[in-house]
Amino acid sequence: MSGEVLRLFLALPLSVFRDEIERFLVLLKRNVPGIKWVLPEQVHLTLHFFGDTPSSGLDRLDEALRRVVGDFPVMELRLTGMGGFPDLKRPNVLWAGVEDREGKLPEFENSVRKGIAGLGYPVETRPFRPHATLGRAKSVPPGHAIHETVSRLPLQLPIAFKPVDRLILYKSELRSSGAVHEIVREFPFNGAA
């Protein structure tokens, strides 16, 4: 892997919500046309997107992230509701909101941001909006009111809190069928089994 350039991002895996996400996507696919939906097993909460990154920096990144993540206990997260960027009336992206029981998610994201900034990586300056991307608008028919459709669907949000016990550094490979994510490193929270 030495000398290789990897397309990397940091995320909290949301695989504990796979069943719920599959149910949401069945309803959404049936009722919201023109969206390229994410595979349920690939849904995650992105904390930082590195983009193309030399693999030579992985060990330093590993050390910094282990220090940051080790200071935080396992988080209990839940999916809270549907939204869109820039908004649900004209979304480019459809997402499910994410929140944690203890309200520590913004503090955690800020600690991750500081840890990677300390290594010289550029960091996001926009406010953190915890969300899990479910789909991207590709060819929504003119006049289709996505916000009205979504508001009528029985998505049963928010859902119960579930534990998420690690941060993951993913490699993303772009393919014609969509992005494929592969785990590069895992960083367990304090107290993770």
C-alpha cells in the first residue's frame, strides 16, 4: 500500500440500522422517482472526507484518531427524520437525520476535526449537520413534489437509539454502478467490546 493514493473518508457505520433503512428505502423507491438510492449496507454518517490521500500518512492518522476516539464512550445513535440538501423541496441529496442520546456527537466531530487538522489535513468549515445520505437526485420528474410525498410516507421516524461502537476510515472506489466502500482502519470507542 506504500506510495498508493487512496480516496478516503471517516464515518460512523450505521449498519445497526440496516433493517430500518431497508424498510425506508422500499417505501422511498416506490414513491419517489428519479433518485439513485444508496445500498443499505453502505449507509453511514460521514465525519470527514479526505479525498485522494497518500497511503504514506496512514500511520500518523491512525495514531491521532486512536487518541481522539479512545476518549469517547460508545455512542447511542438514532435516525430522526428525512431531509434534503439544499432542502427537501428541491433536493440534490435525500438524507435521514442522526442524533445521539447524550448530545456528544458535535463534540466528537469537533475533536476529530482538530485531530486531523493537527496533522495538516484541510477540514470542513461549514457547521456539522449529522445525517446519513440515502439517495441522490438524478432525474426527478418536473413538478414532482418530493417533500409532499416524503411527508405522507409512514417512515416511523425517529427510531430507537442503538449503540455505535467505532469510527471507521473507509476507502471509496468510484465505479459505474456507484461508490464502493472498503474498511481501511477501525477505531473502537472507549468501552467497545
